[in-house]
Amino acid sequence: MHFPFLDLIWGIGIGIIISLPLGPIALITMKRTVHHGLRAGIISGLAIALIDTTATVIILLGLHHSRRSLYHVPHWLFFIGSIIVFFYGLRMLMADPLQTIERDLPWHKHFFASCVLALTNPSTYLAFGVIGLFLTRFIDQPLFTRAQVAIGFFIGAFLWWAVLAYIAFTQRKRYVKAVFLNKIIGVVIMVLAAVALVHNFTTPHAIFLFHLPL
């Protein structure tokens, strides 16, 4: 007997698991929440959740098998992304964390800034590959089942990002006062970007991990 909405629950679980790792985008989103408010953090998380959900839908529909362009990513995109993330970390390292917290920026600036950072960040494509591994068992399932998984994935991913933004918002005063913590986060982001940059030059072909046998 198939438990009703079990596939939806599976999707929620996968969405949360995929979003758990605190990479550079998560750290940047937390910083944006601290300096621009809870709305900025939630909107940023929404953008990232939508990108990951789009990859989920592509995988569930099997489009990654028929479209070569979906899994081959040029080196220059990884290069630009790594440079952007590196200088964002450098900016955090050099900035004064006691600066006045900014607010009331238009929502679309947070949304599109997060989209650009996510789509040019190499770890995003690694996450796509992990998503593909999790979704192996659903690819040949009925469309309704796959739709439940996709919807559940979005709910789980967005829920995690909303919780992360809320935590960052409630702890913003401590974060701003913790000058040393600010510097550490900036250095961590720079190191992660540098590792991605080195990997970009040492890997023969920069690709989505959609080519994994699903």
C-alpha cells in the first residue's frame, strides 16, 4: 500500500538535505540577511531554491539525457563565478562589521544578485549532481509522482533557506559585534572560491554532474 503524499515527503526531505551544506552562497545569504533584513534573506533563499528546483524538474523529466548543453558548462563560467565569490569574501574581510545596517533595498536586487551568485558558483553544479543521485528512483515513475517530488523539493529547500535567514536575522546583533567572526567568514568564502578556481583549471572538462548514470 502506497502511503498518500509519501513522494511529497520524500521531496521535502531531499530538498532539505541538498540545502544543508553551508557553502559560500549560504554564508553570503546570511550576511545579506544581517545587513538588509529578514525579507532580503528570504528572497535570496527563494531565488536559490527556485534554481535548485529547476534542476530537479529537468532531471525528473529526463531532459538531462537528451540535451547535451544542459550538462556541459564552459570553464569561463566557473572562472567568473569563482572570482565573484572570492571578491565578495574579500569585501567581507576588509569591511567594517560595525557599519550601519542597510535596509529597504528593492526585492528584485536581492533576488537577481542571489541568482547570479548561485549560477556562477561551481558548488551549485555539484549540488545538481547530488540531486540527480537522489532522484534516480523517481525518473521512471508516473508524472504525478514526479510532480509531488518536485513540489516537495521546493518546499523543503525553501523551508531550510527561510530558517537559515531567520536564524541569521535573530542573531544579527551578535554577528555585527563579532568582528573576528566576520573576518573568519570572509576568509572561508575566499578559500572556498580559491579551491573552486584551482579545480576549474585542473579539471579537463567543466560539466554539470547530470551525466551520471541515472
